[in-house]
Amino acid sequence: MISHPYGFAALKKQRLTEATRPFNARGKLLKRCEQCQLALYICACDLRVELNSQLDFVLLLHRNEILKPTNTGRIIADILPENTFCFCWSRTEPAAELLNLLADPNRQCVILYPEQSTESRVVHTDFSFESNQKTTVIVLDGTWKQARRMMTLSPWLANIPVLSLELDLNGQYGLRKPLIDGQLATAEAAACVLAQHDEMQVAQAVSDTFAVFTQHYLASRQTQQPKITEAHHRLSALKKLKGV
């Protein structure tokens, strides 16, 4: 597959050209795979699979998130390269291409938001709204605090309805600590959206890729080899099924 020019790799390259100093994350001396950001000795790119979705995703990243090796929004772009548009969030100067996409009359845009309270916003809890347009899910990618600020401080998002899923589960993201129970990593939230849209194969692939990434990352922190899990087996079988 060939992705459009608003993929994650292009955004990261742009962010690197704008950086005025090196990005010093935890584990900065570790030699990482450029694609999956895992330690080279446990790179998981051989399990990467590319799929298509009926949904499009707009991955709106906080500028501090783009270069973080722990970012999981990238997983969405990796699996759905033709369905994911990546942009750096700006309160006052959003990219013209982003605004054009949000204003596209052929799209029904909704903001995936992790909280039920959205003041005066139109809120959907499922995909029951009727539309012949392309459903486009805007994902706010940053820390949970940053996502809340991105939501409330972006006047150009003010008229877009909200998709606020009612989920009875806790996230499995062991690389960052949630502020409250029930907060999910970006990739986990996307998997839930895909499952609710009845795209179970894609949802499972995102969920499994997230699980493998988290397990490998935690193993690298202790210089260990990750255990082979059912998620590994499912991704391997899916790649064979797709003839990759």
C-alpha cells in the first residue's frame, strides 16, 4: 500500500526539522527501530500488517507526542496507512489541509473524547447517527491532560460532534500512568471504536499490535526478551492470511 502525504512518518520528519534541540526521552541511548520505535533486538516490524477500514482517522498529535517512542497513535497509522491523516495540533494555527479535511462536505467528522462531560457539545455514544458521508474520527493524541486541553482550546473544533464511548474496562497501557481509572491509550481507544463499528478484524489487529508493542517495550526496560503471546500468534496468522 502507498499512504497519502499526511502519514505519521512525514509528520515526524517535519517535526524533527523544526526541533531546536535534541529530544531526550527516557532510554535515549537505546538503539531503536525507526519504524516501530522498539529496541532493535526486539523489533516487532515482522508482525506489522496493513489493512483498510470503512472509517478514516484524523490523528491530531500534541507536538510533544510526535517524537515520543511510547506514542501509540502511530499504531493506527501503521495498520491503516490509507485511512489515517496525521497533523500536529495548534490552538491558533491549524494546518490548512486539516481545516479543509474537517470542512469536507463528504465527511461526517466526530471527535473521540474520553469523557462524558462535554458541556454544550453534541454527543454520540455509538454510530447510530445517519450519514451518507465518510465517517471520520478525530483522535486527540497526547497525555490525558493534553487531550482535554486540545479539546477545549481549539475553536476550530467547536462545531464538531463528539463520540464519547461508554466503556467498562481499564486500559492495559503499562508505559504511562492514567490519571483516572478507565483512561485508555490512543491505540486502545481506536480499537474500541473499530469494534463498535463492527470492524472486528481491524480492531483485533490494532489491539494485538498495541499489546505486542507494550510487552516488548516493557521487556526492553529490563533488557529481557518478550514472551510470545496469543497476540503474536494472531498477528502472524493475519499476515499469512493477507499473503504478506
